[in-house]
Amino acid sequence: MTDLGTTLAAIPLFAMIRDGGWTMWLIAALSVILLAVVLWKVLSLWRLGVWGGSHSRRALELWAQGDRRAALDQVRGRPSARARVAQAAIGTSLDPAFDDQAAREETARVARQTLYRSREGLRALELIATIAPLLGLLGTVLGMISAFQVLQTSGNQADPSDLAGGIWVALLTTAAGMAVAIPAGVALSWFESISDRLQSDLEDLATRVFVKRDAAPARAKLLQAAE
């Protein structure tokens, strides 16, 4: 194992890609695309504000206390995803032009757009995680075929070292494909967990706003009946 690691470390990266054949070049291209997608996705989520939420939590507290205008001011113009949905829910609830159904639909529309933006790029990560090991396996199969063709042509005079070298180069593509697929799968799971958490928070946020909205008229009617 130590000798193999030393040998791999001694071989330049370009030479490894060159020896791996055309499938190795495709895997190298996928690795570059993977890095670009991950960096773009992190920047996109940061701009979307998925890691923020203090203003929306404060707005919900004010909304629960009945201070509705202050609740709207807390999230008005805020860039975070939760604040935008909170502004849609609270703003439509306070706008007399929106009845209950229209307010819920408008809030759901904003939430869907936000969730769609949080999930952009995940298909690309899923595709890379799927095809990278398949490309590696394809390169290995093609390399093994070439190695055994050399063995068949050489017959009894075949050099075992040449055969071993061909097999080693063939197996290199499988290792490279797995090296790209594993981080792609990890990144995909991480981004999906962020989107799932965001969806849960948005659903909870909208529900709490509309439950309080519906509860206020109900309490007013009970007080009028009691009088």
C-alpha cells in the first residue's frame, strides 16, 4: 500500500490523465465542473440568505404579540429567503385587497420561487455523481480489453510487467471516477439538507402567520358574543 501511494505521488497529474485515455479526460473535466458548481452553489445560497433568519423570527414574535405593523417592518426589504416569505405572508394578511385564499396563494408562490432557487444546480451534482464512476468503469473495461489484446498478440513471449502496467493504467480511471463521484454525492446531500430545512422553515413560518391571522377575528367574535 505504501509503495502504491509513493508511485502515485511520483506520477504527475497530467501524465496520469494522459495515460488514462479519453475517459480520464472526461473525468478531469467533470472534476472542474464539480468544483465550479459547488462554489457557485455556495455563493448562490449565501446571496439567497438561507443561513439567515433572525429578522423573520423576531417578526413572528411581534406578530404573535399583535404588533403587526412592527412585524412587517422587521422583514420589509430584507434579502434573506425566510424574510421574503414572511414579508409576503404578513404583507398580504394586512392588505385588505387580499382575502384569505389569495393571501395564502401569493405566499405559496413566493415560497415556491425561493425553494426553486435554493435547489438550482442540484441536478448537475446528481448527474456528476452518477456518471463519474460509470466513466471510470468504462475506462477500466476498455483498458483491460487493450491489455488482454496485447497478451493475446504476444502469446508465450508476453512480458508480465507490460500486462501489469496496462492493468494499472486501466484501474486508474475507476479510482479517478470514484474520487469525483464521492465529493459530488457529499455536496449533493449537504445542499439537499439545506433546501429541506428551508422548506420546513418556510412552511412553519407561513402557517404561524395565517393561524394568528385567523385567530384574531375569531377572538373578536367571541368577545362581541360575550358582551
